[in-house]
Amino acid sequence: MNDKTFWTIGPDAIPFGLGMAALGRPGYINLGHARDLGREYDPAAMQAHAHAVLDAAWQAGIRYYDVARSYGRAEEFLGSWLRRRALTPDQVTVASKWGYTYTAEWQIEAERHEVKEHSLPVLRRQWLETQTHLGEYLRLYQIHSASLDSRVLENEEVLAELARIKDGGTQIGLSLSGPGQADTLGRALDIEIEGEWLFDAVQATWNLLEPSAGPALAQAADQGLVVIVKEALANGRLTMRNDAPSFAHKLALLQEQAQRLGTTVDALSLAFVLAQPWISRALSGASTSEQISSNLAALQIELDDEALHVLAALAEEPDAYWLKRSRLAWN
């Protein structure tokens, strides 16, 4: 079993983390992202906005913060916030990811927003870049969207380098994406370096609409990995912002259950995620302080049998889910 001491961050921590994919760059695929940023994209203004959301997350009890090299300036914004607030590394758990390079050049629309490459040179370059921004705060370093197609889990040079980083005291994880999440995770769970499991944590998409990786994530938890759920609100599709006619029936069911339980659609959807016994943290992708408060209302919800039955019936076929996600507009 892996050492989970890096996850011990005090009794005031709650089972939420803040994912900063929407806070570090002008463009992202979350519904309403442009409105959340007030269409103010000056780097200094965006840093101030990110700091305000981080302040709200900290006040709410969030102690886990997730960034990546491809999230624009997210690492820089997080690092400057940690130092300005004089927080110490033992007060937070900070995670970042390598494998994608940000290429949008601070534009909302770009031919390619990020380029994926799981090679040893990219790992070494991005590791040094992450160290520059986050330094001693970094506790978890993850392969960004590992997949069988990228063959990163077969790259012995990369795996050896990750093991070297782990020997230096940083935990190693992988994030997953796409309909093949479970297959990729199954391969990762078999990887040992000198008799020790390589991976300490896994971050995967799991929500009401895409729960297919659940059994694999439960297996990972049984093996000792920390399990982190991302895109718990399906990039805004599980909120009132989803006005797609094809989603109207499901949204009506969510609204009915939310009203019955005295809560909101987003909090209800997050409560379903938190109800899974294998989860360690669910990432809020909040872009505003108000969204932090709304998301964290999930902690007060007790789902009954009726709600669990209705919510579990909303799942889509994985291929259909990921096709819809791929068509979300950068904004």
C-alpha cells in the first residue's frame, strides 16, 4: 500500500479540492467561462481574480489545489497566492500535472490550445518549470491525461524518471480522460518499480453522466491509491447553465430532486459524487467565489433512496458523453 501521509492536511480540510483549469487562462470549455471572468483577460486582472477565488476556497476549508502546466498561468497564480498568504507547505496539498504544453498564447480562440506529448524531454522540462512556480509546496505530480494510445505507461525511461522524482519525496499520480479511463487505470495499477507501486493517486472524470470508471476507481482505492474526481459537474453540463434542448428532461429531473431536498442542481450533483465510498477528494472547478459556496452546499445534503435512484438513471453511454464534451466551445 502507498504512503498516504502526503494527504494528511489537518482536521479542518473538507473532501473538496479546487481545480484551476478555468482560472489560469482566458479560454476554457466550461459553460459560461467568459461570463465568470467578466471578459477581463489582462494577466494581472486574472491573477487577482484567481487569488480571490483561492481566498474563498481557503475560507471554506479547501486545502487541496490542482493545477497543470497546460493551464496557462495557473501554477504561477497559485504559487504567488501561497507565498502572499504566507502559507506553509504542511498546510496544503498542491498537485500539478505534466504532458500538455499550453499553446494558445493567451487567446480565447486558438487553432490548438494545448499539445500533448508524454516524452522524457517534456517531463524533464515541465518538472523544472513546475518547480520554479511551486517549489516546496508541490506534493503530487501527475501524468496529464494518461492513455493507452500515448504509450506513456510503456515508456520505461519516463517511468524511471517518475520513480526518481518519487524517491525525492514527491508523490506520483496520473489523470485520466476519455472512454478508456478504466483500461488505462488497470494498466497503471500493475506498474511496479523495484518492488513498489509507482502510482500514489489517480484523478479521473466521474459524474452523474459518466460513471463508467467507478469499478476501476474502487479497485484503485482498495490498492491504496488516493482517488480524486474531476469534472464532477461535467464542465457545467450538470448545472442550470445547460440549456441544451437534448438535456431538458434530465435537467427537469435534477431540478425536481434538488427542490425536494432544498438544494441546487450543482450541489445535488456533487453530493452524488461525494457519496461514493472510494473517493478521497472531488474537485470544484469553480470560476467565482459564489460558485465555491454553491458547490460546497453539497456537504449538507443527505441523499435518500429516491434521489439515488433518480440520479443513477441519468448516466449516458461513455462514447456519447465524451463526444459531447469534445464539442464544448472554448469561451
